[in-house]
Amino acid sequence: MDGFQAEQYGGVSFGQLVAADVQTVRAAIRAGRYTGHTAGLAKGRLQCNLAILPLDVADAFHAYCRENPKPCPLAGVSEPGSPVIGRIGVDVDIRTDASRYNIYRGGVLDGQVSDLTDIWQDDFVAFAIGCSFTFEDALLRAGIGMRHIAQDVTVPMFRSTIETVPSGPFGGGMVVSMRPIPQDRLDEAKAISGRYPLAHGAPVHVGDPRTIGISDVMRPDWGQPVEIRDGEVPAFWACGVTPQVAIMAAKLPLAITHAPGAMLICDVDDRTPALYPEQQETQATHPEDTNP
């Protein structure tokens, strides 16, 4: 597990929650008793990335998500000042129900907290963005292992040279998450993940990471490295950390996101359609996406 441990708070472990229902998991997170990664928790429920921004830039960010549906598939948007996005669950409190949050000031990470209640503002607009953790359960059910879950670490994530479409102050390169997939099950993994457009859909690249600007898959920008074994190939999915990078580049006075790997677990199931399903597959995958 990554460095911000639940045990710091006298809390529960990942192992104690992995078979628990969504209400039990959410109660532990809301109480600050679990602050670890959420991959593999509350199986069958939609998990979301979060971006929380002041109202004056919310429209530009909304447009950024619509222009970049692979890394930023919108599940829902709050009303200004509201900590609830009804489309993903009326009992989901944006202020308390992600296991960790990053606070950015001037584009720089200024701290990490597990509760936003004390810094919540009346002009905040929250964006829930689909997460690849959602399709991982489907891959696991099909017998395709997820190495980061088996190792109890946060999935490795990388900056890539795939550019996003800018909107207002938001733009930059796409962040991708990597999972080793057996070569003989690659087509199956693509097909399964492709059924979950709100979870970024199918991979944006498979094979040589250098094609998308990644020099070393054992040195991720976020998360922890995982072993790639003989007979496996690295598959890269668009990642919801992409909007975090765009928010950092915008250098806003104040912005909040989930911490990488620490998602918001929703009440709706993992087959919930995207807010704008007609746009979901309009953003092409990398043109050099090939199987080695």
C-alpha cells in the first residue's frame, strides 16, 4: 500500500474491507479509519476520480472533460456549493467519502487530507470522473489478474506524450495507467474494458511504452511499479489523473482532487452510462497502438 496508511489513524486495513459491502467501506472512509487505495473494494460499484474547482473556472473544465472523454469520462457534476452529485448517489458526500484528497494552490500540491469539511466553499463545483478501477472487477471475474491488487499497491501511472484537447486554462498530456496483461488474453482484456466507457474504455496503447513517451515502466510518476512477467505485455489505459495534471498546469489559487488511487466509491453500479455517452468513443486511441 502507498505511504499514507490507514494504520496512522488506528483504522482498518485493505484486507479487512476487501470483501465488505459499499456501506461498510464508505463508513470506514468517512470516519477516517481507512485512507488507502480503493482498487478491489466495493466490487460492482462505480468508482470515480474527483475534481473540485471554483465556479469561475467550472465551465472551462466541464468543456475540457467533454473534449477529452477517454481520460475524463464524466459521471456527474454538482451544483455550486453542493457536496452531493445525485446521479452517483444521494448518500455520497464529496467532502468526506474519498479516502484521500490532494489540495493544490497555485498549481502546487499543498497538502493531503482525508476530510474537506473545514475547507469546503460555497462556490465549489465537483466533477465525478469515471475510473479504471471499475472495469478491473470484470477482468478479475474473467480470470485476468490485476498485479497491483495482488501486491496491494496503487496502480502505476505515467505521464505520456499523448496530448489532450485544451479548454481555457486546462490542457497538457494524457496520464495513463499500466497493467500487465497475458499476451494470449490481450484481445479479451480490450473487449471487456471496452464495455465500460465510463471507466476509460479500452486501452489507448499496448506494447512499447517508448511510443507514448514512457522511458521506464519501473519508474511510474504515481503509484508503485509492478512486475511484467514473461508472456505479458504492458497495456496502458487513459487515466483520471489526467485532469489533475491539467489542473496543476492551470495554476489555480485553489483546487482539490482525489489522491491518485484513492477514489470516490459511488452507490450506482459499474455499468452506469457516462453523462455524455454519445461522446465516449470520439477520442481516438493512440495511432501507433499495436500488439507486440
